[in-house]
Amino acid sequence: KREFKEEILKFGGKPLDKTHLPLHARGMDAIRNSFYTLGQGFKVCIEVVLIASDLGALNIGEDVIAVAGTDRGSDTAIVAKACKTSDIFSRDKSKRLEIREILAMPLKKMWW
């Protein structure tokens, strides 16, 4: 929505739209379902980092904070190393996805 974009810009953010969902691509089911074991918000946090990295909005290799949740609000926050989807399991360990810290995660998970 336009008002959300304006709010993001107001705070110095870069809104990204018409994005892909990398964990919903063919062959990603097991990976996506593994992230879901830590909750909906955790999977979305990972996906947000991948999308922003793939679109060039993040500096690859830099630590970033991702926040996500459900339709009821944010409930999960992580620190992760920015990584492109194609490098999640790269042979080059310096390019791989790395979850550095879980800052917040609900005890009771929401499942879809």
C-alpha cells in the first residue's frame, strides 16, 4: 500500500515490491519446512534477508536484523549474515547463510 511505502521512506528505508519468494521455489520445500519448525516468523525473517540480498538492498556478508511475525504482529527477530538465495549452501563458507543470533521467538508457534 502507498501509505506503507511512504512510512518506510520517511524512516530512511527502501521499500521493495514485486518481489519473489525464494523459499517457495521448486526444490525448496525441505528447507522452507525446516525453517517453519522454528515458527512462521522465523521462516519469514530468513526469506526477508534472502529477498533483500537478492535485490541488492543489503551488503552481502554484513550482519542484519530481520523482524517478522504473523497477522497479529511481529514476534520474531534474528541477526543474520546477508546472503543471496543461491548461496545458502555455497561451497564457499564465507557466502553461506548464517543465523548469528535469535533475538526473539515465541514459545507457542503459529502453523499454516
